[in-house]
Amino acid sequence: MSSFRPFLVKLYWNGETCYVNGVVNYDESTLSTSFIMRYRMTYEQFVDEICKHIQIQKESSILNLLLYYSFQSISESSYLVSEESMNMLYFLAENELHFMAHIKVKWQTTFSLQQTSCMDLLRGFSGPFEVGVDHTTVMQENDHCESDGFEHSEGHMTIESEESEFPPSNDESENDDAVPESWDRYNFGVHQGFSQATFDLNVEAEELNDYGLPDFDEEEDMDIWNEDSNELRLGMYFNSKNDVIYAVRRWNVSCNREIYVADSKPSLWKARCKTAQPQRDSAPVINTPLCRWRVTASKRRNHHLWRITTWTCSHTCYSTVIRNNNRSLRSKDVASHIFPQIREDISFPIKQIRAYIKEKLHVDITYSKAWIARRLAIEKIHGSWESNFEELPRYVEALKSSNDGTVVTWFHHPHSTQECAVFKFVFWAFGPCIKAFHLCQPIISVDGTHLKGPYKGKLLIAVSKNANNYILPVAYAIVDEETNESWSWFFQQFHQHVRNNSMGKLCVISDRHKGIVNVMENDEDWMEPKAYHRYCLRHIRSNFMKNFKSVSLKKLCWAIGSTTQRRKYRFAKREMRGLNEEAWQYLNNIEKSKWTVVFDERRRRWGNLTTNISESLNNVLRGARLLPIKACIDFTFQRDVAQYVKHTEIATSCTTALPPRMWTLFNHRDSRSREHQVFLFDQIDARYRVISRLQTNEDGGNDYTVEYRKKTCTCGKWQIYRFPCSHAIAVCHWRGDQPHDIVNYRFHTATYRAQYDGHFYPLSHSDHWREADWRIRGDTSRIIVLRGRRRARRIHNEMDVHYPEERRTRLCGLCRQPGHTINRCPNRQQ
């Protein structure tokens, strides 16, 4: 037998329908819903599923199911009445391409209700219970029995749960001892079981009153709990047990009281004041009255709602919360309060969560409770890691089918099977971003960062700059660790799916991670001269400062690596050697072409000194690092779409020759060029001498040589950044040319518009996603189970270290103002 292929079932009811040429036509009064049939069902299971979706009681209804289908291009219909007809349904699903089951549902009610109201349906029907028994007393005993859990004990069932079995009677008789003859046909076992139940007659009358419910008129509306209000009353209804617990705990937090759960069952929940909780290890306190506050809620069988059956309006004890850290406020409750904030900002900081709860509920919560609450809120919105892995294949297929050019590739764990793969690596890049990257500067900045959820892993990214000098995310990956294997696989996928030979030779800027260095030195596709590797100057300085802790050496290290002129390089070099020869030898042992701009062969790094663009994107994606895998991919998708739309709007509305940021930079240099003096030295080679304006502080007045046709200047900026310096612009004005014509085409507005002329498309509803023919699950060894304080967001580096040469501003320990100490503080009391 062939494997089962899931298909969509669509239901129609309450209207007129017809099936013509494979299309269901229906009027405006017809209601419809749908669900996916993921496995073979029996006929009874199929009917149960339909009753659940159209919300009718199977026991009280007879269903007629009419199936519309097309076989060999002929429209047919057939009733589903047995297992044989279900086999026909499965045969069509297996043999028809893109099969969808259209089913018309009709039903008939098997019983009728007479002279009933909405409250009768919720509470059950009232009738003569027993000869000579007061109805009011029976109802009170019934409520007491239910709230004490008698309905859960075998052989003791309440009258209220089975009242609907008694026939309605309109006979009025003055003789209470007379029993209608028609009652002989009905089963009195329920009533007899109730009458045999034993009750504790020594229970205090006050407690019995607490369990009793007030009488309700038939026309009275149900008292439904409102989440926006913090009011609780006897007889109030709730949709679920969780709503009851949340409402009771929130009410006690507002009263500054703590509670404990006295009993919790599937249909019963009791809570009392914390002061009334029995203490095992301590002797009872004599003549100390216990707090009489308590609450009981039970599930009503006849309408599946929860109702407060016992309620004490106030506590009779003194406040038990001393440190303002109310244990009644759980992480689940905090998650409910911060749910809107997490939906708006997934990286809602823990510090702000604690401040928000303090302001709203006047309760101090711990760091751990806030952290767990944020995780619970995230899982409520985006699902857990397990559920994300279940949806991941379908999501990926929908993402690739709706957005052309989008790439998602996998590397599965060796322990994977044919039925289910075990996740190890995933790489993804969106089609419009890949196209925009092909018109960018031929550089990428790569970096990796930790995932911050319960799944241990790393997020790898590759970033470039667009024509407006903004960050352009290019590719992402989630791996287990930053190793030679993971980085090698990441660069292989980038080369295969993203890289374009028309861009020229790429330059990779990164830190000196061994995995990246290994790829750039050993992979044939990334070795020189096919690609070039340059180090981040900030990371070079950071490692340098671990060995030589000096502010002067720190500044000189940056000056040596960032200067574009050899004379300034030699000056900084002499200064460092004069201060510390060993420090210079440390830097000299690093290949100069990797980290200095002056010795950058053929100026491959386009003047980019650091990996700040990838570090900045990591900071933006700090929210994505909290999410499970499918939600993480979707987060990057939604963010890239938002940025793409933003830059598309800027590009289409731009009226200048250069994009806005580059146009601002060009105008700044153009204003400075007006103050330069230009002298022609060679007409044929277009060689010029430019003298900068002499400043009042005796700076300036420097000579520069501009090779106009070679697009070089002795200041180094024109050839390094591919953007004209003020000296080149001065020569351009002297020649009468248009200054923006000497700007590299990658900074033109036309290029900017071409980068953002692609199209993103939203994904369809998840019900319409196709079922993938494979499954994937997470690696259980990567789940974090350790307890303790969570990792800080930023790891401290040399920028957080104070060096002896730096002047530290000391603040008063009392008023936190500079200029004096706490002993001399004017605010100090004598």
C-alpha cells in the first residue's frame, strides 16, 4: 500500500451548494471551514473531527456527509456513510493530483428542548428530585458536593451533571408524594447514588454558605470574567483553568498577599491564604486565628466552563509579603503581562521587564523570573524549538516558492535517517538581497555570534554595503559551533549560491578566527588571487591591548593601521618604537597587507577598516538570537523586507546624481575644494599640484599631486575609497568637468535604484503550505539544561578596562557629583 499523502478537507453547511465542473458554488448564507487530514481515520474518527470543527454535539446529532469530487474530469457526488466510503475518499486522495475533499454537512438533532432558557442549558434542567425533599436544599448540597470533588469519586455523581436525563414535565400536582408514571421509563440510578453519598454533618455552617451559590434568574446574563478588570465574584465564569489561576493570583498580588494551592484536579482547583498553609516542621501556633480567605473553582460538565463556587471577599490576616517579592506572581503571570511588549520588541531587555512589572504591579521580581517570563512569552508567540522544527520543512518550501532566487541549504547530522534528518547547519539568503549584492562594493564582512535561546548554536552572517553606504545583509547561517568545518561549509554555500564572478575578486574582512583563516588559506575558491582576506583593525587593536596596556600605544596602533599616507605611517611607527620597541615588534609580526590601509595591495578593502557593519547587524538581530529556528529565519526575512522597502522608497524619490548619504559627503568635500589652489604640471598626463588652505593654527598648506586620468591622489583617499577627495574635486572644477562623473559607478543613484528594483512576496497562510516529503528534528545534545544566571549580552573587552594613564572622573558616593568625595560632600549630615 502506498504511503498516505495529506490532503485538505473543506466543509460547507447552513446554505445551498452545488458542484459544477470541479468548482463548489454556494450562496452567502453558507458557512465553511477547512482542516488538513494528516493520517488515515476511521469513519467514526472522521465524524468526530467534523463535529469538532463545526461545533456540534455528535451524541445529539445525525450527520449526512455529501462528498463532491471529480473523477476522470467528471463531477460526481457521493455520501460518506461507512468505512467503505472512506476507502473511496482515500483512493481519490492518492490518485488525484492536488486533491481537495469538498464535503456538504447536514445534521438532524435527535432530541428537542421544551420551555428552556440559556441558563437552563448551562446549569441543567430543574425537576422534581425526590419525594418530600426541598429543591433549594438539594441544590445547595449539590454545589457543596461538587466543590468538594464528589463528582470525581467513583459511584458518587452529582444531580446537576445528569439532570438532562430527567424528562420535562408540565404536570402540576398538589400531592408531593405522587410520582409521574412516565418516570418509570427513566433511570433513577443517578439520584439514588446521590442519596447514598455520605456528608460530613459537622462542617461549619459558614463554610457551607461559602460553597453555596446564589440563585440566578433565567433571564440573567452570565457573569463572565473580564481580563481588563481585576474583579472576582462568587459565581463568575471562566473559559479555562489557566484563566482562573491567573485571575486569582493577580487579585492576590494587588492585595499584597500570597496564596498556596490546596487542591488541583482536572475539574477542581482550590487555593487558600499562605498563612493557613500547614507547616510540617514547626509546632502549631496556639490562639492565633488563621486567615479565612479561600477560593474554589470547578469545571461545569454541561457547558465546559469554569465557575467560582467558593469565594471569600477579603483576607482576615495581616500582609504576609515583607520584601515586596510576591511569590504568587509566577513567571507565567509575568509573561502574560509583558506579552504585548514582547510582540512589539522581541528583545525587550530584562532590566526593562523588571521595571515594567514594578511600575504596573508594584512587585519586585528576580532576574531569573523575568528571563523565564520573556522566554515563555516568546514561545507563546513563536512556538518552541520542537514545534519550529516540525514546521520548518513546510515553511522553507513556502519561502522559496514565493520568493524567486531565495536559497536555503542544509547540512544534516551524520546520525540522520531517511525518515527524519537531524539538524546540524542551515544556510539561507533571500533572492532580492543576492541581486542587490551583485552591484555592491566587492567586499563582505563576516562574523559569528551566540544564540541566546535554549538551543546552543551560533549565527553566522555576511554583510556588505549598498550604493548609499548602508548595511546590506547578504547571507545567514545557523551552525553548532564556529569551527573549521562550519566556516568552510558557510563559505562553500556562499560561493555556490551568492557569489558572482561579474563583481570581480571579493575581499573578506573578519577577525582572525582560526576557522575563517583556514578557509581563506586552504580553500581553492577563496585563496588569493581569487579572493583576498583582510583583518578587522579593531580586533587587531583589541588583541594588541591585551599585551600592552597603554592609551598612547592604543592610539598609535590605530593610527598606523588607518592612515592613508606613508609619511603619517612612518611618523606613527617612530613614535611607537620610541615608546615601546616590543610593542612595534608585535605589530610588525602581523602581515602588513592584512591590517594596514597603506600596504593594502591593489586597495582591496575599499577603505573599510573594521567589521563594524557585521557587528551592527548582530546588534540589530539580538532579538532573532532569542528565537527558535523557524522564527529566526522568519525574523530575518521580515526585517530584510522592511529594509528593502525603506531603501526602495529612498532610491525612487532621489533626484540627485548620488544617493543621499554620498551626496552629503560629496557636498562637504566640494565646499572644501573651493579653498584649494590648483596648478597644472602636465597637460598630456593630466597631472596637477594642489595646495590646501593654510589654517589659522598653522595647519594645512600641504602639497598634493593629483593624477587625474589615473584617478589617484597622494593623500590616498581617492584610490582607496573610489570616491574623490577634495583635491580631486578641486581639479575637476578647474578643468570644468562635472564632479560626480569621477565617482565610481557603484555610488551612483542609478546603481542604487538597480539594487532595489527586485520584489519580495509575502507567504501564504500556513494552511496552504505544501507538505514536505521530509522531516527534521533538533540535536538533543544542543539543548541547554544548566541553571544559573544567564549570559550577559556583551562580553567586556579592552574598551571596558581602565588604564593608569587615563584620567578617571571620580564621583561622590553620596550625591554622585564630581569634584569632591563623600567626606567633603555638602549634602552630608554633620
